[in-house]
Amino acid sequence: MSERSDQQPEPIDPFEEIIAAETDRDPDLAVIEAGSRTLRAQGGAPQGDVPTRPTDPAVDKALREVEADLATRWGETKLEPSVQRIAALMDVLGEPQRTYPSIHITGTNGKTSTARMIEALLGAFELRTGRYTSPHVQSITERISLDGAPISAERFIETYEDIKPYVEMVDAGQEYRLSFFEVLTGMAYAAFADAPVDVAVVEVGMGGSWDATNVIDGDVAVVTPIDLDHTDRLGSTPAEIAVEKAGIVKQDATVILAQQPVDAAQVMLKKAVEVDATVAREGLEFGVVSRQVAVGGQMLTLRGLGGEYPEVYLPLHGPYQAHNAAVALAAVEAFFGVGSQRPEPLDIDTVRKAFVAVSSPGRLEVVRRSPTVVLDAAHNPAGARATAEAVGEAFDFSRLIGVVGASGDKNVRGLLEAFEPIFAEVVITQNSSHRAMDADELAGIAVEVFGEERVQVEPRLPDALEAAITLAEEEGEFAGGGVLVTGSVITVGEARLLLGKG
């Protein structure tokens, strides 16, 4: 099974339909184990930006102890909306987050991929970067990166031990202990100051105003496409959600605004006026000029704040990743003052070098061939629609089998409806998270969407992968069958391990 290699120019999609396939992390910290049997679906070596467990038993034991300690705290889905605790921690740590400039990223979908692109661009211009993102696909250490790579397990442990006394000091003085995400945020900011980094690229965990990351004042605030997710906490309309996300827009910052629903854009623009921020809008000040599908990705011409950047190869699939690239480029231009302090664009060769090296594990990631198995962590309807569009564009599947394991607090019907047109059959499963929807419950919804004859249930993920691969192979070795594993970052992370990618 090969990816499409046609080079005909693709029409630019309507901006409102370009939504990145991003996800939010479930709170579980337990190590995802590969299971008891080896699949015939073994893939290649793990990618360097997704670390495996430490090989040194002593280090592995120490990391597990840190993970267990963190697991005693509130998970990422239990919130008390306030930055009071994280602000107190920053205070006793000496305000490490104010020792470097930062680029702060919010939005519903596309945050992590955009953060990775920004990091790659800054690194190509010889700046030392720190990146803080969530979720992690396989290892908790992925969340804190220096110079484009996750920090080592040893450094992660050392950072935790360094701030632990201060964490306990803050715990003692607050109504609620610091949460898991708040402690990790403190670790990231401390690690960046200790490095030290030239610039931090920080992704919010949820929302913006009261997110733990929001003790920074980002020189550049990036807002990726806003859609409905976490509606029980953020609001039931794009405008209500945008109110929370607008909290990262600070005085005199530059706002890089991806194409948004009209009501969400109005909220963001109003906030920018209130704090005298400068706004650059996708489709007006910057955007995607042209896009061609290429082997392994796409060839782009991007319009930045300083002019056009032709022949930029991006080794990621999907129209939404092209728009993420345009947002990332504009953010880095704004950081360097392009369009304001300096009129000339960034060096085109450096920009090309940066984008060609970008990766985004678990986002339309091919982990096996014959049949092709693709992993994508889409978890909401908007992300699923974008993934479905990208699969149809990038791959020549004659028969695509879905493996879906989702969280119980998500809009699973909308997710399944988005995938229904591209899945010949779907294998319903569940991951190891305590938040995972029961496979039988999820199958009941799937039967309503797909019809009983197109739904198979395999509660164990290894069995689900085996069943899907068997179904994809039914047409023969060269018939073009494929498998897409999706629904949750936990599902994707576990599948990645089972398929030999970690």
C-alpha cells in the first residue's frame, strides 16, 4: 500500500473546514504495557521523539516512583479553575517562567503539531528551545522537550526532586494540593530556566484563562482552530469557548489567529483590542497559497507576514497540517519581528530545512506496511472530520478498516459519524484508561451509525488490531486494504507499543 504521489495542485479548502486532528490527554499515568502476545503486525524501530522506558533498571524504578507520586494528585480532568496554586509555586521557585520569552498556544485542535513546527523553526534559526505539550503518546517525559527532544528520564527525575520540597510547601498552604498538570507545568518552567532556553513554546492543557500554563506572558499568542470540546467546562458554543481561550492574550502581545468560526474570531479580536495586542489573521495577513500532495507529505507555498515562502516540503498529511504550518510560520515571524520591526522575510532555506524535519507522532502516522496501519489520535468530531479528509487525500485505500477506542466523556457518536463514510468496517475496542468507554457500550452506538454487519467488537486492543489486519488482508496482498487506529491518544499510544514503535 503506497501513499499517493500525484503532484497536481489541490484547491485550497474552505478555511472553516480546516481543523487539525489533535487531542487532550487522559489523566492516567500507568505505563502502557505491550501485552502478552506478539502481533504479526510488528513495525519498525521507535521514533527518536517518542522515548521508551529507561533501560537502566534503577532509572526505570525511579521514574516509576515519580509517576506513582504524581498519580496521587488530581488528574487532568479534575479541575479547580484557578491559577492561584501554580502562581504560588512559581513564586517560591523564583518566577522561572519570566527568565525567557515564550510563545503560548491555545485552541481546540492542532496545538501539539503547531508547537512542534514552531519549535523546529526556532531551532533551525539556532535558538535553544523548550517545548511543553500535552498529551504524551507513550512516555510522560515527552511533555517537556529541550532542543527538539524529550528530556531524559534522569533529567525528568532530577527536576521533579528539585521542585518537590517547594511543591509540598505550596500544598501545605492551599485548600487543594497542586494537581498533576500543575506540578508538570512547574517542572517544565523550572527545566527551561535551568537549561537555559532562549524561548519556550508552551501549549495550554485546557482553555486558557485558568490553565496552569497561564502564568507566562507570551510575546506571541497562537490560537489554533476553535471547535466544540470540553463543553462541560469551557462552554457550549465556539464564542463561549473562545472567551476562556482568549485569556492567554496579554498586553502588547502579537496574536496569530488561525481561521475561526465568526463568533470565536469576534471574541478574540475584542480581547486583542482591550489589551492593545496586534493581530495577524489567517486568510488575510498570512495563509496557505498553494498545496500539492507529495510522497510522504505535501509541498506548500505559504504566505507569511514578510512575504511568500515557496516550495516548502512538509512530511505530514492533510490540509489541516498545511494550515498548522502557516500558523507556525507566522508565529515565528512575529517572534522575530517580521512585519513590524523588520520588513524582510525569514531565510527561505532555513524555513525549508525546518519544515522538512517536522514530525508529529500519532497524527496520521504510518507504523506498518502490507497492509498499511495508520495511527491518528483524533478524539472529537472536528478532528475526525479532518482526519477522514486527509486519509482520502493521502492514501489509495480500496478498503479501510477502523479500530476505534474512545473515552466515555467524548462525543463518540459525532466521532463515529465522521468516520462512517471512509470505514468499510469498524472494530470497536477499549484502551486501558479508567475513562475508556466500555467496548459494548461503544459498539451499541457504532451499530446505530454503521449497521450491525459492519461492526465487530474486540474488547482487548491486541485482538482488535489482529482482527482489523485480518479484515484488511481479505482482498489479497496487493488489493489496497488498510487499518486506521483512532479515537483516543491512549488507544493510539497502546497501539503504537503493540506495533513495535516503542
